[in-house]
Amino acid sequence: MSGSVSGTVNGGISFWYADDGLPAVREPLGGDSAADVVIVGGGYTGLWTAYYLKKAAPFLRITVLERRFCGYGASGRNGGWLYNGVAGRDRYAKLHGREAAVRLQRAMNDTVDEVIRVADEEGFDAAVHKGGVLEVARTPAQWARLKDFHAHELTFGEKDRELLGARETAERIRVADAVGSTWTPHGARLHPVKLVKALAAAVEALGVTIHELTPVTEIRPQHAVTPYGTVRAPYVLRCTEGFTAGLKGQRRTWLPMNSSMIATEPLTDAQWASVGWAGRETLGDMAHAYMYAQRTADGRIALGGRGVPYRYGSRTDNDGRTRPETVEALRELLVAFFPALAGVRVEHAWSGVLGVPRDWCATVTLDRSTGLGWAGGYVGSGVATAHLAARTLRDLVQLDSGQGGRTELTDLPWAGHKVRKWEPEPLRWLGVHGLYAAYRAADRRERRTSGAGSSRLARIADRVAGRH
Ligand SMILES: Cc1cc2nc3c(=O)[nH]c(=O)nc-3n(C[C@H](O)[C@H](O)[C@H](O)COP(=O)(O)OP(=O)(O)OC[C@H]3O[C@@H](n4cnc5c(N)ncnc54)[C@H](O)[C@@H]3O)c2cc1C
């Protein structure tokens, strides 16, 4: 499950599990059974959905079916950015008008606070620190993009977002070559595994049945089929995100995109003094192949970026094992940001998969004619989005079953959004690898030249990928 590349633990699902321990696994499904709602997938989406449905209607019999164990997927491996980004907002503005997209943005801002509130109320000890999100620019082209991004966010009502120059940025964090940054208060750092473990325990304590080591092979109306039996329920909710391609008939629905991370050893006080980062903001940049990082509760830097973005045939996982070249590339990125950390040991490296729809728009849907629902396609921003999606799925089920009416959430523009499927192989593999090669080349060119314009290559890649 795990190996060692020059002292770095590679795989083992994630550093967060190495830190907090793997959970005891729950019993698999023991045969055919019935429920009112069956949820496929025990990540944040499935578990928050179970949580909110059971709270709203305690009489519901809810079963969660999880292929490995709750938190095995991205929910146990992510960068721990609980933030207000939602994939597809700009496209939703084009499709449904700006006012609708602003409502979606506000709902995301509120979601960050809602997760923190519920975690607090439930006594989840998830190392949450709300320091906001800081995104830095390190080249003139990134700075130009960052200023455009900042101005663009203001048009979505994000008035509390700040634009910081080089000196103000350095007062927060000393990133080499940083020319400026933008900061929003709507973000917090957390420990992903502590959150998902506590959430699964809370869901179970509410009376939801969770079966682990139970792969669902097929979802049909009113049926979730597994090798150990079928669970029948009027509502079957698919919450499998980056693993969705493994389900019968879903191969081209959401592309499983890899993201890889490293965690350093704990830094010394002197090293932290050289870095700054007292505000513990989640940290990102404006590169096309962007990075994301957090200062962990135990004083490490956990930093991620795209590794090998996509594996042929939508293959997904090997417990997070990561190619040594990717580990080295992330270490080099860490040192490029913080040259004083050149000698710091990388203790752990891992990868996970996220789900990317053909139009890069997250969605939450309940098909009222079949009772089949799903939520996901969050791309890289599912920690908060999954929570909003879960509350929306709750409202959609309540609406459909006559226990509730339309709500602010059911009327958000991402509810019920449909998108075409990805191309078949080999086009899918060629397309995604070409896309990331183009992004890396664009980043290299922007670092070499001092021009302020975004590389044309990246703009073309965005268009081809369906991102704009
Ligand atoms: C390395 C990495 C870093 C990330 N960093 C961030 C971040 O900092 N901030 C952010 O907002 N987002 C981040 N994301 C994305 C975020 O983690 C996800 O969007 C979010 O966790 C998705 O939750 P989910 O429950 O929908 O999916 P998952 O957590 O992937 O859960 C799906 C579950 O379904 C199970 N499953 C799959 N197929 C089946 C089946 N056939 N039968 C039964 N069970 C099945 C899986 O085992 C898994 O447990 C990151 C993702 C990765 C991979």
C-alpha cells in the first residue's frame, strides 16, 4: 500500500490518514435489503446528504454503500481548503443570468460558515482555522490575471475581497517573487480526514446504516446493485465523484482527474519565522497549472498541484501512489515558493481523483421521473461545495416526496444542470494530456518572458477544454 521514495512515504492513501490513523472498517452489506434512500459513496457528498436528510426526516431509512471505507476518496485526501469557489459559476451566469450566479456565490460563502458552525456544534475536531484564502501572483502575467480575477469577482458581489501589493503580501507570507495577491475571508483550513471520520460517526449515530467494503456495480431506478445483494429504495443518490466512471453506463460522465500532494516534516520556529504565514490562510497561485497549500495544525506545509492529470481509460486509483517525478516536481515548487526550505524533508506524497464534467460545471440533480439523483463534478473545489450539494439534495428529495416545497437551494442555477459526456478514448486521454502540457508550457513561457498578457497557448487550451 505504501512505499518509500528517498525517505518519503508514497501512497498509503494520504498523509492525513498517516497522521490520524486509518478507521476501523464497517460491515459490508449482508444481502438484499430495502430503504427509503440509498446513497452510493461515503465521501463528504454522500455523508452530508445522509446527515441532512436524517436530521430533516428522522423516520427515513437511509443506507450508505461505500466501496472501501468512508473518506477513502478525495474527501480523505484533499488540501483541506474549505472555501467558496464553485466550478462553473461563470457559465451559470451566462446560462441563467448574473443574479442567479450571484445567489450561487452567496450560498457558497454561507456554506463555508455553515460547515464551521455544524462542525463546532457537533464537536468535530477538524483543526478548522478560518484565515481566508490568499492567492499570489509570481510573474507579470500572473499579476495581470490576478487583477482581472479580482475585478471579475467584484462583479459577482464579492466586495470583501482585497487586492494586496507586494509589500502587503510579504507582511502575510514571504513567497519568493510574489508581486501581489488577492485575499478573501471566505475560506478556512481544515484536516480533511478528521472531518470525514467525525462526520461518518455522526451520521451513524443519527441512525443511518453504513455498509463499507461494498462496491455498487450498477445503479438503476430504485436499485443499487452490489455483489452482496441489492438495496431497493425509491431514491438512489450517486455520490461517487472521481470514481463515477467505474459504474456501469457512466464511463464518460465525469472525467477522473488526478491531483497530487506532498506534506513536509514539521517546520522549526526559525523556518516559520522565515516564511511568515501567521494568518494560516489557504495559499494558492495564479499559474495555469495552479498550486494549493495549507499550513497544517501541526506546523507542516501540505502542498498540491496537478501530477499526471489523467490515466488512460478513466482508471482511478492505487491508494494514492504517486510517480516520483510528480513528487519531485511538487518539492521543487515548494522550494521555488520558499527557497529557505530547500533542505526540508518531504515526509509524505499522495494523489487522489476529482470529477470533471465536460463543461467543468458542478451540479446537483434529482431526476423526478426515476428517483435517481447525483451531485458532484466539483473539479477542485468540493470540500465546501459538497456540503451545499448535500443540503440541496435533501431539499430535492423532500420536494419530490411531498415533505417540502421549493427552497432557495432548489432554485440555485446548478440544480438540474445537464451536460454532454466526454469523448471516447483515445481522444479523452489525448485531450487532457494535451491540455496540461499546454498549461505547463504556458507557465514556463510566462516565467521566461516579462510580458503581462496570459500566454495564448493557455487561452486556446481553456477554449478547447470547454472551460470558457
Ligand atoms: C488531492 C486532492 C486535493 C483536493 N483539494 C481540495 C481542496 O483543498 N479544497 C476543495 O474544496 N476541494 C479539494 N479537492 C476536491 C474535494 O476533495 C472533492 O471534491 C470532495 O472531497 C468530493 O467529495 P465526494 O464525496 O463527492 O467524493 P469522494 O470523497 O471521492 O467520495 C466518493 C466515495 O465514493 C466511493 N465509491 C466510488 N465508487 C463507488 C461504488 N461503485 N460503490 C460504492 N462506493 C463507491 C469512494 O470509495 C469514495 O469514498 C481535492 C481533491 C483531491 C483529489
